[in-house]
Amino acid sequence: MVQNRTELLQHYAASRRELLGAIAGLSDAQLMERSLDGWSVKDHLAHLAAWDEIRAAEVRRISAGHDSAWRMTEEQGDAYNALAYDLRRELPLEQARWELEASRAQLLDAVSSATERGLDEALYGEAGLRSVHEEEHTGWIREWRARQGL
């Protein structure tokens, strides 16, 4: 099914607003504290940035007429997530913030210039075109804040 470009861009803008709202007011120390199921909020931001990078590349790849490079099993997805976490967990907070912003800009640019083929969500693998991944992480961050009384 071909996604509506405007609705897709609005979806990604709204999910980012929600995420930024969920982390608003947290101190740098709170963002770095690894008390969110073993991850820090910063780790979640870096994780989301990694997937935005993949998703942006997928939009460009599929728009160019190529196949998804991210069709994987659940086990492969878990292994990739573990590897990406290990590679990014020591990033400084400022870099994680930059990664989050830069990767989203890449994704929005890719969606803005996508061909009709690039907007066909049926052609995507694990890094789906219309993702609720950010909303999931936003929910976990909100739950963590509630448990912490923040």
C-alpha cells in the first residue's frame, strides 16, 4: 500500500514531538542514568537514531528501484539491536542528541523526495516505512518517568 507523503511526514513530526515532550525537563544526569530497563534515555535516543538512519537509507534504496536490505528474522533483529546498543552506548549525550536530530532530518528528506515506489510500505523489511518504533520508546520513557516520580 502506497503511503500518503504528507500524512507520513506529519506522522514522523508528531512522533518526534511526543518523544521530545517525554524527555523535556530531564537533567543530563537523568538522561544518562541506566535505570530504564538497563538502558539510559540517551541509549534510547541513540537507538532511535540508528533506526532512522536505516529507514532513510531504505527509502532512498527502494525509491531507486532496489530491494530492501533489511529483511530479517526476529533473531537477526534482536542481534542487530544488541550490536547497535553496544556500539552507541558510550556516545556522549551531546552526540546522541545530534544523532537523533540529524538522522530524523535524513529520514524526512528521504520521504520528501521518495518516488511512488519508495512510498509503498509493502516493499520494506524490518525498517518499515511507517513505523511506531518511536512511539514505543516514548511510552517506555514515560512509564520510567512515572516510576521514578519525574
